[in-house]
Amino acid sequence: MSNISFDAIPIEKIYSGMVVSSSQTITDADIKTYAGLSGDHNPVHVSEEYAESSRYGRRIAHGLMSAGFFSALFGTQLPGLGCVYVAQSLKFKRPVYIGDTVVASVEVISVNLVKRRVFFKTICRVRGKVVIEGEAEISIPKDAK
């Protein structure tokens, strides 16, 4: 991931339309590490032989690996340190393959100052095509720094 600032934006300075993005190229090591951490050893992710006979024709990355890039954006860029994930919806539109560069973006939809919640549109793209889309809700505790 790039452009990591490890800072926090006060909720009062967050507004609809704010966008941050980051990119990550998926490697074989990423997939193996994610499989080990998550326990998801589905052969479409970890077996070349199996994946070649699947509808994808080759190994694909775990969908939640790419979706995890949203969490990195929230926790390090917008809103930043101290925020807490409350909800996330996801629609997986296309597979992500080894060697693909995933561009994750989050865009502020609305801000609720009273409840200290920020709502986002979340999208991952590969070569300009949407691979994941959804929405997220983030809480910003009063003591967030």
C-alpha cells in the first residue's frame, strides 16, 4: 500500500466526496500467507492444477484479501487512527488473479456528527474494471487521536 500517513482526520473535517485510494499487486506469497492466516485453503486459491480446471482457468486471490485493503485505508488515511469498523457490504464482481494490481478506493457518502459515524462507498478495481463494490460504516470514538 502506498501513501500511508498514520494520522487522523477529525470528523468535523470529513465531508461527502472525500476519496482516498491505494494500490497493491497480488503475489503468490500474498495468497499463501492469506490462506495460512484465514484457514481458507480452497484449491481455487492454492492449487494450480485445480484452478486450471475451474471456470477461472487459473488461481484467484481470496476476495476478502482485496476487501481488506479498505480497512487499511480507513485505519491509516480516512478517517485514520482510532476509527472502528462497524459494517461492510461487499459484492464480488470479478476475480482477482496473481499479478493483478488492485486499486482500492473509499469515498465518503455521508457523515453523522451526532453519532460520530462516517459512511463510505468502497470499490476495488483491476485495470479500471470493478472487482468489488460495497458500502462501509465507520465509527470515530471521541478519544480517537
